[in-house]
Amino acid sequence: MEAEMSNKRFTVKELIEDNKFEVIYEAKDTAETYLYTTEFNRPGLQLCGFYTKFVANRIQIIGGAEWHYLKALDPEVRRARLKALFNHKIPVLIVTRNQEIFPEAVAFARQNNCTILRTGEGTSRAVNKLITYMERALAPTVRRHGILLDIFGVGVLMVGESGIGKSETALDLIVNGHKLIADDSVLIKKLDERLVGTSPKITRHFMEIRGVGIIDVERLFGIGSIMEEKEIELVIELNQWDDFADYNRLGIDDEHVSILDVRLPKIEIPMRTGRNTAVIVEIATRNYKQKELGYNAALELNQRVLNSIEHRKRP
């Protein structure tokens, strides 16, 4: 089951922590100050006194042009212009290129409970990174019960009922050299018609193995056994073996599942004592990659059968 999440906002606190900005002054309520848009503002016109159409609740960025304009102003004029900007209760001001922070700006930030941040990056690069971050932070998101792995470079989301053996299968795959992204709870974001999965921060790199308990995959198997995130390309569903079920024996008809309106190929693998599920998952992933490259073993076999039948019909 998918658990839909309201992910149309992020906090100034998250902005600071996720981007490692230098904090010049942090407001008292950054964990409760929300940002709702990927839009930002470079307040050049506002520093000239023009506030028509000004949207104050966006991130405000002082780049080189704005800073040099302020630097050239008479100190009293600069003070008045900065006071007017901060009086609009802007949530956060970011200064690029490690430029000097005017003392009066800090004073007005304190008065209006506004956060001031600084970065050493150039304005264009800082803006591009910021837009990318905001698009990801505000992307449609769901939480899915399952395990996300990188298998032969393919992002495989393994799902199934609790206790079916997902973690044990995943552990076998990790021992075989594949990488863990998330165990038990997978956060899935929709980015440009792609699905990217990651783990909640609190459980990142940890797995629960029944009978053993919680293990730290990174500590046990090394840095090469984990990844922070991965695009999801294939869903593998583990089910309990059913002698009366009609399983897909040839693989000609592909199954699909939809997550956040993105269609993904799905493979069902029945679990049974004695089956090496990890190896079957590896083979299923290799077979998926072959299909993506244009070769389908089931169709190839079907064509051989048809050719043989045709050959026998000839006199």
C-alpha cells in the first residue's frame, strides 16, 4: 500500500541543514517557518524602493550586483533600504560569494526574526543548486513498504507482505555485492516523470533481520554496500507460493504497477522452501536489462517455435 505524504512545503531549518549554509543569524522559529514554492527573488528593485508585485514569502538572494549596489549607497540610505526589505517579514536572506554582511542587516534580521545565510558559491551556481533542492523538496512523495536495492545498476523495489522474506533476500543480495538504499520504508519522489527512492534519515543504512535484530549494513559490509538514493526502474513482488495460482511461466506478457502515476514493470516471484530467491531476483533483473536493450528471450523462443512449425509445413 502507498501512504501519500503532503510534501508541498519545507522548513528554513531543513534548508539550512540540507545545504550546509553558513548561518549568519538564525531566527527563533526556523523549524516552523515554511517555504512553499520553488520561486525565489533577487531584490534589486526592492533595494531601489520599488515594492509593487513584491512577494515577500520567498527566499531572497543577494548576489554580486545587489551587494555592490548596497555598498555604493550612502550608509543612511543603505540602512533605510535594508530596513524596508526586512520589515516585509521575509523568511530568509541568502548572500552569495562570501560577501560581507552589513551590520545593519543583522540588526534588522533580529528585529524581524529573519534568517540570514551565506555561501561561498557564485550566484548562478548557488541559484541552480537551490532550485534543484527546492524542486526535490516539494516533489510529490509517497512512502512505500518494501526494500530498495541497486542490483547490477538497476533500482529494484522489492515489495511483499510482512514476514515474506524480503529482508533475508535483500541480505543475500548485499552479500553478493549489491547495494542497499532503504529497508522496510522507502520514500519515493516523482522527479520529471522519474521515481527516485531513498530512506528516511533515521533508519538509513539499517536493516531488521528476524532472529538477529537491527544491523548496520554500512558498518558490516563497507561503504560500497550502500547508496543514498536510486531511480526505481523495476518492482519485484514476493508472494507466498500457491499451487493453484497461474504464474507467468513464459514472460511474454509484461505486468506493470503504477506509483505516483508513473508506470513501472513488475515481476511476481513466488516464495517456496528450497528456492534461492536472491539468485532468482538477480536473474529477473538481468532479464529486465536485456529487454531494455531489445532482447526478449521469451519472444525469441516463441519465434523459434513458429519457425519450426512453418518449416514442418513445407513440402
